[in-house]
Amino acid sequence: MADQDLYKNKLRNRACAVIVSNDWILLAKHNSPTKKVPIWMPPGGGIEFGEPIKDALIREVKEETGLIVEPTRLLWVHEFLEDPFHAIEFYFECSIAGGGLKLGADPEHSSDNQILLDLKFIPFNNTDSFPIYPEFLKESCKNGGKLPDKIVHVITSPEV
């Protein structure tokens, strides 16, 4: 099975970390199976069966960034529907509790086909020059990193 086939025709649950420091946001550059060009998005990844969501979030962020985070609150629930892909993503505001920033690897992908390409803190006033995904996060960055006061449910599909 090709690495990109890992996500096709199945429901994938993901936990993602929104890490903001002053006027900067931490984003990871990914080769996405649904986009023609690499995109920048918060670190995170798949929740394993039986794994509490916050534990998955902490594990995924450590794998991708070397950072240890403390999830503080749920911001967005994102339903992504783009045939043959279907994901439900939980975006948590997180603070850094330890570790050191270093680009990691996605263990679901072979070493010669990694989807993680880069990692950096990007200032909110420079996010227009990056292809940031999902769109609601890009809008938040354009608004100076203003995060929602309550949990927001977002659906992204070709029909929306």
C-alpha cells in the first residue's frame, strides 16, 4: 500500500495543537494527500484506538516537533470531507511545557516518503505568504491570532 493510501476510504480522527507564543504560531509544512502543493498546518495527527485524545495530542506533537505540550482547551472541531478522505480533527490550544523544537517524523510514513517537510514559528503579520490550512485557522491568523471564545464546529467539503 502506498503511503498516501493510508488515509483513503476510512474515518480518521486527529488531534492538532494550536501553539501561540506572543504574536507567532507554530506550524508544520506537510505534503498533503489532498493538495497539489505543500501546506502549513498545526502539528498533530491520528488518534489511536483506545487512546485518550489529549494523550494522542501530546504524543503527536512530541513526534513531530520535539516539544512537550499541555492542552488547555478545545477550540475547533473540524469535519473534513473530500472523497476519498474523511477526517474529524480536534484543534486544541496548547502551551509548551518542555522539550526542544526540532522537526520530527511521521511514523506512519516511510523515511523516503515523509510528509513533514519543515517546522517554524510564523509571525501572524507574515502568515499571508504561507498556504495555511485549514481555512478557519488562516482567518484566525489574519485576525492577529484571535482564537474563538467557545468551541466552533466547522465542516469542509467540496459542496461547502
